[in-house]
Amino acid sequence: MTAPFFFAILDLMVTLNHIGIASNGEQLEKLFKLLNITRGVTESVPEQGVDVHFFNLAGGAPHLELLKIQDPEGTIAQFIKKRGPGIHHLSFQVDSGKLDDISARLKTEGFKLIYETPKLGAQNMRVNFIHPATAGGVLIELMEGMV
């Protein structure tokens, strides 16, 4: 499988890091426990109005990121009000130091980004999102470790 053209010309390594799932209850967490999917890191991301709970699959990444509402007016609360609980985004990790370059290239290619510049997200990662209107209906998160 080859990378899309705009990734290839930047000599970029991209891996699926996690699948973000918006949740407003305990059912999914109960299901993960029954399936022996272990809970890993949990942290608060106040800027996005959520608590994030990472669940580890056997063999490592990708992980499942359970997004629980912290702020009833936050982005995840609004997502659940509009669409109900479920898959919120796919998150791809890019090489450290490449997020700004790929963001600029995506804008040049006509993709709409949620943030003008990357922001701090969970696990001390810099993140930006590609708007679903320009990504085939899927919210895509791009993330990189702090340089």
C-alpha cells in the first residue's frame, strides 16, 4: 500500500495510533473489560472538555481512546448531542517535527484544518485535525510527540 502523494513527497512515516470513541456512559468500558482490553493511561484534556482513557489492545498500537465528557459544552459533548456516542476520529501519528510541514501541505492541497496551528493534546502530543468535510466524512487527527 502506498502513501498518498502529499505524504510521500514529505518523506513522512504515518502510523495509526488510536481510534477515538465518544462515550456518555459506562457500557463500552464494561465491554472492554469483558473482552480483556486493558485500561492504560487516563488523563484530563480541559481544552477539549474531556477525560481520555486509553485502552490497550494485545500487540500494542493502535489503541482505543475513550472520550468521556468533562465539560457539557465541550466538543465531545456537542458531538454526542448531534450524532450520539460512537467513533469520533482516527488518529495518525507522524514523525516528530513534521506536523507543521504536513499541516501546511494539507492546507495547500485544499484540506481544512480545525486549528490554525497545532495544539497540545493528550499524552503531551501536538495535534491538529482535518475537518471531515474535506476528509471523506471522517475526522482525522494528526499527532506528533513534542520536539
